[in-house]
Amino acid sequence: MLLFRFSALTGNAHRIHYDQPYATGVEGYPGLVVHGPLLAIVMARAAQRVAGGRSLAELAYRLAAPVFAGDVVEVDAVQAAGGVVESVIRDGAGTSLATCQARIR
């Protein structure tokens, strides 16, 4: 339901995000594809928690591999130098799927 609603909210009508039979049968994915911007929001929230709830001034993210609905992932964030918090999403094997650098206000 979250992927469907996020698709509507962002105007992303690609069926790989909300139509399971299409994503698996036509596109050949193992499941629904989680939106990259949704992953960025998750990493930004993790960064904000590490920053004690302070606002983010800037955010940059990079997606390395897809995340599929139902995947078990780990989201981690650590304070880095210069007021930057680095976040990462990893799969169960520890492989980095997405990274984010957030500059804190």
C-alpha cells in the first residue's frame, strides 16, 4: 500500500512500484521495486535522528542496487566530519544498496 500511495503522491505511474503481476511477469523483477526517492527519505530520516532532530540543509544520495518490497534491509547513519551525516541501506549480506550524505543546519 505504501508503494502505491507514494507513486500517487509523486506522480510516478510506473507499474513496477505497485502492480505485482506486472513487475514480476512483464518486467521480470522478483517483486515490487521500492522508489529511489522513498529510500532517500528513509536515509534522510536516519540522518536527522543522528543529528538530534536538527534540520537538513542539503541531501545527496546514490542508488547502487534495487530494493524490492519484502526485502530485509538495514538502515544505518553515522556522524561524519564537517556537519555531515552519512546514511546507508544494506541488504542482509551487508552489501550497500544506497548511500546518502546529509549536511545538517
